[in-house]
Amino acid sequence: MLQKTKEEEPKKQLPMSMENHKMTVMPLPKGRNSSIQAFIPACDSTGNDGDNNNITKNLPFSKHLHFDVCKCNTTWLKPTTSPFPTQRGCNAVDPFATPHDRNYDQWIIQHPSALENFKEIVASSKGKSIVMFLDYDGTLSPIVDNPDRAFMDDEMRDAVREVASCFPTAIVTGRSRDKVYKFVKLEELYYAGSHGMDIQGPKKGPKFTKIKEKAVVLFQPASKFLPLIREVYKLLVERTKSTPGAKVENNKFCLSVHFRCVDPQKWSSLAEQVNAIIKEYPNLRLTRGRKVLEIRPIIRWDKGKALEFLLESLGFADLHSVFPIYIGDDQSDEDAFKVLQHRRQGAGILVSKSPKETGASYSLREPAEVMKFLHGLVESNKVTVN
């Protein structure tokens, strides 16, 4: 079992106002003297943040965000009871997804199609500012055997570009920010990589904005864990190389051990290998996703916290003035769905063909439906504007 260690609460920046997507620092609230280091890099055309040329600023805490203690359940790693099925090959059943069965009809009633209920969603957003949050893998691109080849097609890229021209839009992913930028290739988006631990604003705004600055805000609450992440990455690569099909991915502030192409009979032993390493590092925690084991720093930060941070940074602290839409397919996206539930606003949309326990209000079956939904938002916005 993993050692339980008190999580650290990351220090955060001042809220920033949103004026045509232009991010500006708000005045320091009285009584807030603590500060963090935030980096304001000049982003180049490749999406790299120019680590050697960072300008460092001291920015104070935000007083608006609150954190919940993260609990990590690792009972699924017990070697005495394997939770894994016996199918072989890269297309074996995901052990973390509920099988598609006769319960699907009941599940879809509780989480109806966002396409079939599109008018309802648009009506709920009337008079409010829509802000889009999109996961990447399984949402904008199909799930593939090789994570390095999870390419977004041009049609989906065009759909995301059009949405970003209408609403502030963020990609929130477990991938490293640099890697997902190379997949998406759109400069007008906000990118939150490493499950929200690496957030950067757009280099350029939509056509109707007046952004003139070349520098953009970069927020990295887990920076001090980088040496530790690099050390554990090397260990994981060395220890897992004896397991055919296993792939360790360095996502900068977190690590992923993919087992989609591992013999299912070896899934448990692989998980035990990974767990044995992480037990020696009390400042790291182990979570799971869709055929992936994920290692993150023990700080109270996730995709839900990233959503809150971005909303506040955009100036949407008023709960009644914004309508966040979050679309994702993974267990890690549930943190964002919970935030929307707590705020009692917006729409959480799960991408899944199978019934799963989720905090999302709506569902879409696959990336193709996500694209239709995005096109629908763009067309609806044109009608509203006209």
C-alpha cells in the first residue's frame, strides 16, 4: 500500500480579470503578503516556453480557491485479487470501465446525450459567458495503442479553432503541455498539461481581442518536484523494460505507465512493480486511468483545481455570469465534473460508449460526437450574435 503523506497546498497567483480574453493582474487583496514564483515566458511558435529566458515575478495567493484533501485508493493493487480480465492483446477490455450491458439504457437516462439535449444546454447558457474545457485523449483524438501517435485530425482541429474564436477555450490533459501543443497546434488556446499542474495562456487571442503582449502567464504549482519526477522516470523505465508492451511517458510534472499493449495476465505484476517504486517516494502518489498508471506529486491539485484557476484567471469569479462546459473521457476528468457539480453551473460531459460512474450531467459516445457538439456551439453563437 502507498504511504500516506500530508499533501501540500500549492501557492497560487492573483486572480486576473478577463477583458476580451486579455489577462491582467488585479490589485493585491489586503492582508495577503505570501507570494509564489510565477514565470512569464515568451512562447515560441513550437509551443515551448523558453525555460532559459523566463521572467520571474512574485505574485500573491488567491483568496477565492479552496482545496479538498486528495484521497488515493490503492486496494486495486492488491496481488491476492486481480481485477484484470483474461483477454489478450491491445484491445482487451478496460478493467476500469463498466461493461456495456442492459444497464446502459438506465445509465443514458441519467446522463443523456449532449447532442440530443443540445437545445437544453444552450438555453441554460443564455445570458452567460461560455468557457470551454476539453480533455485530449479519447475526447479530441481516438484512444490508440501508441500514445505518441494520438494525432488529432484536421477536421477536429478546425472545430476547436472555431470554438476558440467564439469562447475562451482550454485543453486540460494529463499529457505534458508541450506534447499536447504539438498535437493540437493552436496558439489561441489555454493549455493545462500534467493534470493541470502546467498552465499556460494563449500566445495570441481570437480575432476580436486586442491582445498585444507577447508574454503569457505560466502557472506551475509543482515546479519543485521536477528533480524527483525525473529520478522516478528513470527508475520506472529501467524496472518496466522487462514487461513487453509497457511504456513509460514523462509528462513533465507527472508520469504515466501505459499498459494498453501489455499481456493482461501481466497487468497485476506490472502494477506491483510500479507500486513498489512509488512506496519509496512518499511525496508521490499513484492513481489510475484508462489502461494507464499515473504518478503525481502529492499536492492538492488536479483538473478540477485547474478549471477553478482558469475561471478565476479569466475574471469569472461571479458564479452567475459564466457557463463552463467540460468534456472529458477519463477518471481524472471526474475532478472537474465534481467542481461543476459543487458550483451548480455549467455542463459536464463524459465521452463514453459504456455506462460508468460519473459526475457528468451529459454524455457523448466518441470524438466524432464531440466534434458535432463543438460545431453546434459555433452555429448557435452565430445565431445569438446576429
